Amino acid sequence: MLACLTGLFRFVALGGTLLIGASAGAAAQGILEDCATDIATFCAEVEPGHGRVISCLYANEDKLSEACYAANSDVHDAMDFMFATVRNALATCAADIENTCAGTEFGHGRILTCLKENRSEISPQCEQVVNGFSFGLEPN
């Protein structure tokens, strides 16, 4: 079951990263400038791309300089919302994922696609969550 939940988390995190990237794209340059020292200190080992540096800064938010924290505040709020959404989705759909999609390969929205394709077999509460994640990601 934990593996299935991890797969859903990866999907939702990707979606959240895409949403965050879209809303924070203009602020990215300011974050890089205001957080250069913090990135070098806390995230030097992190490979840039796919929101990994922002995620690293988020994970170290209690240690960031004031300038970096301020530059990241909107991104922090969006990530807090994303993680709360993930927790809710996992709590709501855990049994449905285990019962319906346990054999589904992780990544690229496959678990969400499995849930969508098996709507008649999942709980109404999980179906509502699935319907909320409609940003057009399809498995490769």
C-alpha cells in the first residue's frame, strides 16, 4: 500500500510543481538572486530542474536568510497548499488505490489514470478527488 501511495504522491507533486512553476515563473529570477547564498549552503548537492531547488529551499525554510525567505513566500504558500492537497488525496483514495490500482506502474500520472479508468469501482469520495486533478497529464 505504501508503494501505491508513494506513486500517487509523485503524481500530485508533479502536478503541484507544474502549477507552482506556472505561478512562480516570473519570480524565479528573483529567487535565484535573493537565495544564491542559501542555495549554495543548503542545496549545493541538488540537481537543478523540476522544482528540486525550490523544494530544497522549502525543506530548509527555517534556516533561510530573511531575503531568501521573503522571495520564497508565495512559493512556500503554494507548496503548503500542494502538500495539504496530497495528504487529503492520499487519505481519501488510499483504499481505492490499493484495491483498484495496486499493480499500476508509478509515474507520469498512471495511478490517477487508473483511478479515472476505474471510476465505477472507486468510492464517490475518491472520484471527487480524482475529478479535482484534471490538469491534462496523461501517462507516457
